[in-house]
Amino acid sequence: MVAAALAPHLTRSLALSDRIAALEVNRVTAGAVSASALEARLATLYGLTAAEARVAAGVGRGRSPKEIAAAHGSSWHTVRAQLRTAFAKTETRTQSALARLVTLREAELAAAKR
């Protein structure tokens, strides 16, 4: 009885892990996409400013807001504000959700490039 109740949840969990594995494969192949191309794509699709797109792309590539701020010589608070605006424009709420979205867009660019 318990196993029957858990079956739908296990199925969804396995399907999710398969999608994550596929994304990781795409992420490896997507490394050939330049940062500027990814940022331009994000700006076009979501109406991000250049700075917001740079922050979103950085988060998508696994960098923390403090790392992004240090790399671009801006304040951590400025990057956090740009990140909040990027969340609103992309309709995401967390850095992990934004990273997932950026990874998908990066994989699309890589696939279009082939």
C-alpha cells in the first residue's frame, strides 16, 4: 500500500534525474558558447540590461554574486540588485532556478551552433 502511494513520486523523481543528467551533458557541450553570445541571448529573450544579463550568465555558470561583483569591479550590493531584477524579468525566484534557465538557453545556443 505504501509502495503504491510512493510510485508516482518515485517516477517523477527518476524522470527529473534523467532530465538533470541530460542537462549536464548539454552543459559540457555548451561550454563552446561565448559569454557575450549567451548574455545577448538572455537580454533579447527576457529584456535584461547588459549588466543584468552578465549577472544572470554568471549565476548560470556557477558563480556567486560576490564572485561576479569582484570580477567586474562592482559592489556586491549592486550585483544583488541586478540579480533581483533578473529574477523578476525571467520569472524565477532563486539562483538555482535562474541557473537552470540560463543552462537551458546556453544549450539551445550550442545546439543552434552545430
